[in-house]
Amino acid sequence: MRERSSVIIVDDDKILLQMLQSGLSMDGYHCETASSAMSALELINRNSFDIMITDINMPEMNGLELTKKVKRLKPKMEIIIMTGLIDDFSYDTAIDAGASDFIKKPFSLKELTARINHIKMQEELKRRLKELEEFYDIAVGRELRIKQLTEEIEQLKEELERSKKTHY
């Protein structure tokens, strides 16, 4: 079985937290929960998570503010923002805050795992693209260096020939 992501779920609705944790854990994800943004930040500082799923509407600090803070702390962490207040918040607002995706409540566990899988697939494609770009840069660099060395060799041969002609 392939390794699943480590997920932190943040919502002040404890029943939803328990349902999501149970469902994602049964699907093979390592899940932890936080019922506030502050407790989420504490967990994120102590542990490594691949993905954060957070509600927008929470007391003390909303999910958009939490997303911005988490992206500063852990820029590579993927974030899915969820809300039942679709009229108050838009996909663009979530993405501008640093989220990777936005999901409207109510949603099914199947839809959430599909979004997680999509994010992980995008992450893997970005990683592979970066590797190929680095390989390309190395290959082009070597090609340029070989061209430069070939030119230097030709110059040295010419100098050697001139040197032979002047000494004999």
C-alpha cells in the first residue's frame, strides 16, 4: 500500500472533526485534529503535516488568517479550506490566502479524498517537473561546457601548430 499523507483537520465543530478523522483514518491517512486555529498552530509547530483542512468560520482566528500564518511557517504544506458560508467566501479568496483548494460544506468523504488526491497528484507533478528542469539545466550546462572545451582544444591545437612553425 502506498504511503498516505499526514493530515491536520481544523474546525470548531467537534462532531465534524471526529467524522473526518475517522473517515480519513479508515482510508489510510494519518490524521490529527484541532478545534481552534491556535491549537492547530501548536500542533503544526510540533509535527509535520502534508495537508491542512480548515474551516473558515472559527472563533479567535478564522481559517483564512490561519492559512496565511501556516503558509509562512510551512510554505510547502497544502491547504484545503472548507466552509458552509459559500456566499461570504469565494474560491479566489481561499486561493489568495494560500490555499490549494476550497470545498463547500456539506461534502462527502469521497469528494474530500478526491480533492486530497488531486492536490497530491499536482504536488508530485510539480516535483517531477522540477527534477526534469534541473536535469535539463545540468545537461545543457554540460553541453555548453563540452562546446567550450572543444573550442579550447581547437585553440590549443592551433597554438601548438603555430608554435611548431615558429620553432622550426
